[in-house]
Amino acid sequence: MPSRHPLQPVLAAIDVGTNAVRLELARPDADGALETLHQERDPIRPGEGVFATGTMPEETAQRLLATLRRYAALCRRHKAQVRAVATSALREARNSAEVVQRVRDESGLNLEVVSGKEEARLICLGVLHRKPPGTRSLLIDIGGGSTEVATAVGEKPDNLWSLGLGSVRLTEVFDASRTVTSKQLRIMRSFVSEVLGKTLPPKLPHLPRVALGSSGTINAVVSFASSESSGNATVRQLTQTVETLAGMPPDRRRKRFDPKRADIIVAGAVILEGVAKYLGVESVSVVNRGLRDGILVDLLYRQDAQHQSEDHSLADAAIAMGERFHFDEKHARQVASLALTLFDDLAALHQLPLSVRPHLEAAALLHDIGHSINYERHHKHTYYLIRHSDIPGLADRERELVARVARYHRRSPPELAHSGMAGLTPLEARTVRKLATLLRLANALDHSHHQPIKDFKATNGRDGVALHLHARQPVDLELWNAEREMAHFRRVFGKKLTFHVHNGGR
């Protein structure tokens, strides 16, 4: 058995769902497997009342804060690297920003309210970690407020959907915690079918016959439906389960299931039946992994330098977004390549963590998409488009930082006092300032959009930073624009810039 690397840090995943809050502490082994050190689940119902009122009640917020203070103390005790995410309940609560700020103030945790697609991506990562590269998979995850559906090849998703269907949401809307009448059941099934038709494509080709179900609700429904307790239930068994559970008195459901689960099990079964039928699968098979595991794998990849350099999923998502806005792909790729070379060659100078390298690449690839609205103010339009888009691979706060970096690729420099830097923490502001400075220089080095620079190397010496440019054609325009960035580069990094052109140019 491989020995554990003594310096491997503890990773912590916190999942603030609609039904419960979960914590898992794990440590990577030498071969990259995650060894669980500690797990907790508190069924405090963070989504209670949110879907009916649009606001998280104070009593619920107090329960959440008390739980997260305890989780934060455990994470500090283990000196863990933490990622805490919240899903549909806080996505939809009008007082979400206030709750997140209280969590930060009282526990020190940075709670990310992730988009539905980011939630689906993380679930995919958790369920399919180390899946053989060519294997096709279909995932379903039923939460309290939303249902995530994903298709994937290997461990990489190629389609992600988040549906406004959840076991708590449906229970509250249709008062399904008690005995469900045949009329109620018919309306619930019709509602689920309508949402599926509006959200999912009418036909998805080449789907596996068996879908993977990754949530506690699916586990409970499939276990009930499967006569052999095989962890797999056919669509016919799911339909029979819906009928049985709907007609079962509430007290009998509470004897069969955990009381909190019993109240929402009918709604969960209706959703699972509807999704399985819509997708045309034969059965659903339970997997005991999900969002929390995905958060841990994501943390593992973020600290793994080799994986960061090989994982192109975020770059692929950025390119797909750029294509929607008819970007100049050759220019975008060139600027991204130049920016990443600066980041890698000047690591000792900027001293930024490797985890922000993909953010620089995404900002570089998307920096000009604002052209689709207006050229003159395109940097500001770029910021707006990125900020309000759903980019798989980026949590909401990360997307905000990418948008800020891209916004500062031209015009006003990213000085800490500039109005465009408002709302950032001091650490975020320094990160944006450094990344945007590298992006500005990279953009200047392809100002003509003709890719005259074949390759280059940056060296960080005692007397300054030297850029050695290998050019395939004259680079006078590029140098003129790059020299305009010299003063700002020196303010940010404390080093002067010099340019050395080889194989032509000046």
C-alpha cells in the first residue's frame, strides 16, 4: 500500500443543501485517493420556508450559523483547506447576501452560493472521479430545491442541466407531506413533466440505459422500490413506488423512513420517476457519492499542479462562450498563451497560487467578447457578460474575479482605488490587480490581432523583467503598445520591463 505523503493537507468540503448541512474532512493518499477522516450531517433544513416565502427565516439562519461555526472550528483544528458551497435554498433566498455575510463574520467561512450548473459539475466530478476516459454516464441528483442532470464522458461532463424541481420545493408547493390524493398526484406528475419539457432537450442521443442516482432521496426511493435491495430500480418499479408511497399514511411513511425524509419522499419519488421516463432509461442505479465528494476532488485538483496544467475543461467552456459572441478565436488563444507564459515564467515575482492560473486563462480567452455589444466600451461589456453568464467550472465568486480581470485588459489600470475594484476583499483585489497586469501586457503583445510573436520567454532578473520575443513578422505595433504598460507593470511588481526581439522585428 502506498505511503501517505507527510505534507498532504487535509481537505474539507461543506455542503449547505436544502435538507441538511454536511461536512467531510479527507486527506489525499500518495496515489491521489481520498481517505475520509471525519463526516457529519445535520438535518437542519436550511431550505425550510424559502420556497414558500422567498426568504430564509431568522430561526433557520440561526440553526445554519450555529452548525457552520462548529464545522469551521473542526476545520481549523485540522488546519484544513476548505471549500463551502450552498445550493438552491440560498440561491433563491432574497436575503442570501446577508446570510453569507453573517456566516463570514461569525464563522470565518467563505460560503459560495454556486449556480445550478456548477452544482451539477461538482456532482459529476464526485460521482465519476477516476472513471475510465471513454465511459459514457448519465447522472441524476435530486436535492431539496433543484434536480441536477448531467451527461459525461469519463469524469468530464459534456452536458449539465439544473431543474427547478426539488423534493422540499415540490412538497411545499403541493402540500405532499401528508396522504397524497390521486388528483394531487396527477397534478404533481404533470408539473414535473412540464418543467422537464421546458428545461431538457426533447431527445438526448446515445444515453446509457442505466442512470446513476447520487442523492439521499434517490437512495431512499430506489431502496424502497427494489424488491431485492440491489441498489437498482426499473422505471416500472419506480412508478409502482410512487403509487404506493402516495397512498401510504404519513405515520407509516415515518416508520419506514427517517422522519425528515418521510415528509418529502413522495415528491422525491415523483421527480425521479418523471426524469427517468423523460430520459428513456431502463433503470436507476444508486451511487454513494455526490456533491460533497465533488468538492473534495475539486480541491484536490486545484492543489495539483500537474492536473491544473492538463485540465482544459474551464478553457473549453470559455471558448464555447466566446464562440457564442463571435470572438476572434486566434487572437483570444494567442493572448491566453502569452498570459500563461508570463504567469509561469514570473511565478516567483507575482507569488500567486496556482489555483488562479485557470482564471487568468479564462479571462484572456474572453477579454474581447464585449465587442459583440459595442467596441468603444467593450471592456465594460465584457465584464457584464462574464459576470452574468453560467460558466461550468467557476463558482459565482470565481466568475466575478474572472470578469474583473477581463474588464481591466484595457483603458483604466486596475489600481486599488479605482471604482471597478469596489467590493473585493484586499486579497481578491491584489489577485485581480496582478492577473489583470499580466493580461494587459499579453494583450498588448498581440495588438495587431495577427499573432506576429511565435514564442517568447520572460526572465525575472535583479535589474528587471526581460521579455525575449521570437517574431515571425515585424512587431512594431505590439512593442509600442507593450511599452505603454511598462509604468503600470513597475507599480504593481516593482520591476522595470525590457524587450528583446529575435528573428526579425526591431
